[in-house]
Amino acid sequence: MTKETSIERHTIAVLVDNEAGVLARVIGLFSGRGYNIESLTVAEVDQAEHTSRITIVTVGTPMVIEQIKAQLERLVPVHKVVDLSVDAPGIEREMAMVKVAGTGEKRVEALRLADAFRARVIDTTHTSFVFEVTGTPAKIDAFIGLMRPLGLVDVSRTGVVAIARGPEAM
């Protein structure tokens, strides 16, 4: 597989006006061209400036990723597009709530693994736990994978949030 055809995962941060319809326009750009979104988070970041940050995790060839960034930059409500995988390497985190049901040894093992992953118990009953775990997407995936044989019932994930390293703002 050559560099031009290799599929890469990218985290793209987009600073936009915080107004109705902006998210739909950004998502429309992806769906209209058949690009997949693996993770999407949105939040207002500056109330005075009325701006929000959209963090998108997507995959594609280097050419497709460049097309995505160029098309995002052309949207009217977009102020800035930063590829946190390349332009300004960043820090990624995600939070998940993981529900595990079990008793006896499986319950003890779930608690032991949760401790190893620094997951917090945020709800408990006699037969189940809800854990809160924060970290990289790979860490969350690993935790979920280990909880499957122990009685995984449900998972709710926030999606990736990311920020560039260093003193500069987006």
C-alpha cells in the first residue's frame, strides 16, 4: 500500500460560529461526499465571540483528508481548521460510562480491572456497576474489551476531545 492509498485516522478541530445550522452544514459536507465520521463532539468555547469547536475524527487517504480540510475551510461559518494529527499534534481524550453486570468472581475481577484502568465506580447495585473511564480512545477500547467476558451490558461514549500541545490557541 502506497502513501497515497494508505488509510489514516485524523482528528480535525474546526472553530465555527455558534449559530443554528452550522453543525448541519459541516455534517452535510461529510455525508454529501461519502466521508465517514468516527467521532464528533461540539461545544461552545467562547461565549463572548459566539464560537464553538467541532472535533471530528475521520479516516481517509492523505488526499481525502486534504480535500476534507479544504472544503471545511470554504464553509462560511468556519473560522479555522486544524488537523491535530499533523498540523499541531495534540492530546486526545474520551470519556465512557461502562455498565457491567455480574456477581462473585466476575464482579471482583471487574473491580480489579477498573482499578488498573483508573476507572471510577459511579453507580453500583448488588448485581452491577457503572464505571467512568477517561483516556485515549485505545484505552477505552481496551477497557471495554476486557469487560465483555465479565458481563458488559452497555456503553456510552462522549467522543474524542482534543487540543494542540503548547502555548498557542487554536
